[in-house]
Amino acid sequence: MLLNIKDLHVSIKGKEILKGFNLGVNKGEVHAIMGPNGTGKSTLAAAITGREGYDITSGGIEYKGKIINDLEADERANMGIFLSFQYPVEIPGVSMTNFIRTAVNAQREYKGLKPMPASEFLKKMEEKKNLVEIHSKLTKRSVNEGFSGGEKKKNEIFQMAMLEPSLAILDETDSGLDIDALKVVAKGVNSLRSEENGFVVITHYQRLLDYIVPDFVHVMYDGRIVKSGGKGLALELEEKGYDWIKEQFDN
Amino acid sequence: MPKKTENILQENLLEYYRDNKSVLSSGLLDSVKNIKEKAFSFLTNSKLPGNKDEKWRNTDLGSIYSQKFTLGCQAEKYDKSIDEIFVCEVHGFESLKFSMLNGWFYSPGNKKIKIFENGLVVGSMMEAQKQFPEIFEKYFNSVIEENQHGLIAANTLLANDGLFVYVPDNLIVDDSIQLIKMLNREENLFVNSRNLIILGKNSKLSFLHCDDSINHSPGFLNTVTEIVVCENAHLHLNKLQNLNDSTSMVNSTFINQYGSSNITVNVITYNGGLIRNELNVNMLGQGSHADLNGIYLMDKSQHIDNQVFVNHAVPNCSSSELFKGVLDNRSSGVFNGYIFVGRDAQNTSAFQQNNNILMSSDAKIDTQPFLEIYADDVKCSHGATVGQLDTEALFYMKQRGIGDSDARLLLMFAFTAEVTSKINIEALRLSIEDMIKKRLRGELSICDKCVLHCSVPDMPLEFDIDLSKI
Ligand SMILES: Nc1ncnc2c1ncn2[C@@H]1O[C@H](COP(=O)(O)OP(=O)(O)OP(=O)(O)O)[C@@H](O)[C@H]1O
Ligand SMILES: [Mg+2]
């Protein structure tokens, strides 16, 4: 199993947000996670990627057969875990190109590889930029600085394409995207889909799942998964909202 | 508690002047002798600045005043070229290089002044006084205001030499002029040097002023630079300061700007035990602009003090200040931005910003704007921030696989980029940025022998080639 989360409890500043979360992702699978605002979807992403301040009080995150609870964020990234941020961060003064090149080479170093030769890097960048249809001038700017909402999201997928992770977590990558951008993002994700990789796609809208077809859909509520199903579940949620689930669960 | 120190320096300075007066004033113009006499009486009647003075509250020179210095040292004969003594860190940047060693103009064959075909004059202050007495007399000590502090008086009194630059009207100087100032003595030198730079009407000059240590000996540099920027002239001045941890420097720059002139000053402090930069700009002609920027990267127990004074004396001028600093360990800093807008200076715009990153809880910065405004049609803004590195950005970078120390370095470097982006000579900017990276990685020459950490030096960081331009 690529990712195996068992009975995960996570607190932020002493407040429990994830309350016994379970999820298993095999290689080659796409899991969608849906659920009302504030139920802990981004918290889950933060816990998997090793963000500081998200305390795992019990349970475990196993990735590629290793418990990663205590690993630093950069080590988890180097092991192939990628997060497309719900709110990508602006880093004034750090050019996109230097940033992504530093990241690519950090990951190569972790694998014991030499830095990528400049020509190869540039070629790869050209290719991936075309894939996600981002404008050349964006990669000359500082990371995310002054990017539009849609550009930021595309930039996340661009970085994913450059880093070729084993496990990609997309946290609302579709929100704020117009329909063309949505298709581009989906194209980027689908091009990376393979027998070797797994995806966790967090979204509020069924629409994205028309383009990135999931193997499983989970509904998260109050810090855990309360319902799982196939892609039909997303359609049902779109139609009926979350009240029926909340009712079921609250009782 | 710092132990009580005794000010022996002031008496030593006065005594040295009294004892060596005849030597010190030989070959001087009468007007210069007069100016020195006035400085002598100023220094006799007032104390060297100390932390009882409002403007020196947070910069304590007490430990310097209690030291015994070698006050006069003879000029060394030119038997080694500058390149042999000192390897300039500013690579790939072509400039006309001039150097000063231990306070004396240092040049091949003792050639003290160079007069270029186009009329540009660059050379020793001593010699300029002889060869260009009229120009010298007209401008020397004319930019400094009255009632300056004792260290400036000491400089006027004791400075033997310095660099003289005269750019005639309408001359655009294509190459940058670079002044490399070095100390190479083992003893504790007190060096006063005095520079005078004159830009004629419609002229243009790029000047690079480097203060470097080439050994680990202590010293005190007391430098005064007077600059006159005539109508419609453009000055681009970069100051690079890379001194060892036992050297102190008080570097006072006075600039008079006349109508429609334009200046950019970037003060980059890489290293130094104690550095105080006083930058005084007088805007005396309408339609002028001053862009004043700085970067300081301090650690260990280093101290940096930037005092910026902009005097908007006339209408329709603008000034902009951006100073950014990173302070680590127990280092401390002061930023004092004083903007004065006179009653007649309508339609003034003055902007000031000072941003600081404290890397440790023991590092300190004291930042203060001081605005004094008497005109009513004025756009003024000022701001100061003191913070840590952005943790959101750090996590974002680490999530991409970049290790903690590299992520921090990238962020610190990025923090300074806003200032370096204002350096309009590409090769120089790249070179200065490169030195900043090295400094942040702890690899800059003067600090590489140091056991105290600046940063992790053997961490490979992949921004050696700037791909962003491809
Ligand atoms: N840094 C924090 N400090 C305090 N509370 C937090 C913090 N981060 C998240 N929370 C709280 O944890 C809960 C879960 O937040 P989370 O962001 O994981 O929700 P989400 O499911 O991603 O919501 P959305 O759909 O709106 O993105 C919320 O109640 C939120 O207020
Ligand atoms: Mg969220």
C-alpha cells in the first residue's frame, strides 16, 4: 500500500481536529475526499506532509511501508509526497525558475543523483509549462507573487509535473478555476497518473471528478471519513448536499 | 554592566595634531589650514559623540574611545599591485580601479592623480589640492553642515588623504570608478580619510566605494565623503563594506544635490565589527530625486547603525529610502531615518521603509523614523517592520523537498533582492548578489576563517546560475 493512515488523531493547539481518520491508498488509485467546510480536509493534508503545529496525538501515517509521523516536511517531500496547496504561498524575491530548480535538485540529491544538467532542466520545464499551459513570463517572476488565483493553481500542477511525486494530494486545486483551466489542471494530473502513483483529490465539486475520474470517493465529516463509495457518491452529494450525511452522523 | 571606559582617544587626537602640526599642514592651501584650525577648536571644546547624545543612544563607541591607536602611519611605497594584496570579490565587473592603503592613495609609480582625455580627474586629495586648487577650495568642506559631531571634526583635522573625483560638465563616464580601501597593518590603526566627488552639470558617474579588511587586525576607519551633484547630473553610488569583526567604521557621506539631479545610493554591509553609516542628502535644487537603499547582514556581536538624513529644502523633489537587514546571534542594529521638509518644499514626496529579520531572539534592532514637515503639500510615508522568516513560505519550500537551511537561505536572499534589484548595472548587481549569497552561506572571504557560525558553509545550494533570465 502506498499510503496507509490508521486511526489518526491530530490536534492544533490542543484542539482535536482529526478524530480517528482512516484511509488506504494503493498505487494507481485516485481517491477523492469531499466534505463540508471545516471538517479537517486541509488538516489531513498538513498532517501527511508534516506541517509544524499539527500534532499527531495517536495513530499513524504509513507511506511506502514506513511510519512517517516524525519525519521533517522536506524528507517526506523527498520521499515523493507532494501537496498542491489550497492557498499557494507567495515568496517575493525567489524566482520560480530558481525555486523549482532548487527543489528538483534537492529531490535528486536525496535519491543520490547529481544535479540535473541545465539543458535537461530547461527542456523539462518547457515541456511541463506547455502541459499545464502556463505562460513563460510566469516562471520568470517570483514564486506566486501577483499570480491570479487560477495561475497559482496551475503553478501547483506545474510543480507537481516537474517533481513527479509518487503521492500527490490536491487540496481544492479546482476552486477558483474557469472551465478551461480546470481541464488543463485535469490534463496535468491525468498525464501523471500511472500504475505507480496515487492521488488524493480534495474537492467540493463533482465537476472536477468528471475530468479526474476517481476510483473512490470519501465523505469527511468532523475529523473522520463517514462514508465511502465509488464515483457515484460524488454525484449524489452534488444533488443532495451534506445534510443527509450530517443528520445520519450527528444522531 | 559594561565596565566604565575612559575616553583617551580625544586627547590623543588633539595631542597628535599639536605635535605634528607642521608636518600635517605642509603643502596645504591656506583656506584648508583655516578649516583645520576650526576643526581643532571644535574638537577641543566638544566631546566625541557618545551614547548620551540622542543620535548615538544605541551605538556605543566607548570601547573604541578607550583604545590606544596608531594615529599616524606613513604611506607605503607601491611595490605590490593591488591585485596582489587584495582579491576583489566583485567579479565580472569592469571598472577603473583606484585604491587606498592605510589611508593613503596607493598607485603605481607614485602617480598621484590621473587626468583622462575626456577631462575626468581621479586621484589623491593631497595632489588635487596642488593641481586643482580652485576646484578644491570651492568644494572642500562645503557640503558638511556646521555643528557636526567630533568625529567629523577629527576627520577634517587629521585626514591626510582620500580620493578626489572631478567629472566635468556634460561628461558621461562610461566605466564605473571603483575605490578599494584597505588596511594591512598589524597594529590598531585609526585611519581618517576624506573623499571629495564633484559631478558637473549634465554629467553622469557610477562610483563603487569598497571598504575591505585584508587581515584580521583591528582598526578604526573614520571616513568622510563629500559629494556635489550639480544640475541634471546622475550619480549611482554603491558602497560595499566587508570588514573583519574587530574593525570599526564611521562612514559619513554628505551629498548636495542641485536642480533635476538624480542619485541612487546603495549601502551594502556584508560584515564588520561596528559600522555606522551616516548618509546626509541635501536637496537644494528643484526636480531632484534621491533613491537611498541599504542591506545589512550582521551576526555574532556585530553592530550596524544606518543614519539617513534627507533635507527637502526646495519644492518638487522626491526621495525614497529602503533599508533591509538580517540580524543573527547577538548582533544589533539601528536605523534612523530623518526626513526634513522645509516650509518652501511644496510638492515633496518622501518615502521611507526599513525591514528587518531577526534570526535569533538575542538579536536586536532599533528602528526609528523621524519626520519633520513644515510644508503642507507633501506626500510622506514611512514604515518599519521587525519579524522572523515567513513560516508559511518555509513550509511551502520544504514541502517541495528543499531542506530547512537552504530554504532559510533562499528566503533571506530573497528578502535582500528588493534592494539589489535597484542596482542598475547588471554585472555589478549579479556580483553583489553573489557576495550576499556567499555571506549568507558563511563563505565570504573575511569571515570564512571564523569559527563562529554564519551559516552552514558546505551546504550545496543550487542558485549559482541565474536561470531566471533564460
Ligand atoms: N492553524 C489553525 N489554528 C486553529 N485552528 C485551525 C487551524 N487550522 C485549522 N483549524 C481549524 O481546524 C478545522 C479544520 O480546518 P481545515 O482547514 O482542515 O478544514 P477543511 O475541511 O479543509 O475546510 P475547507 O473546506 O473550508 O477548506 C477548522 O475548524 C479550522 O478552523
Ligand atoms: Mg481546506
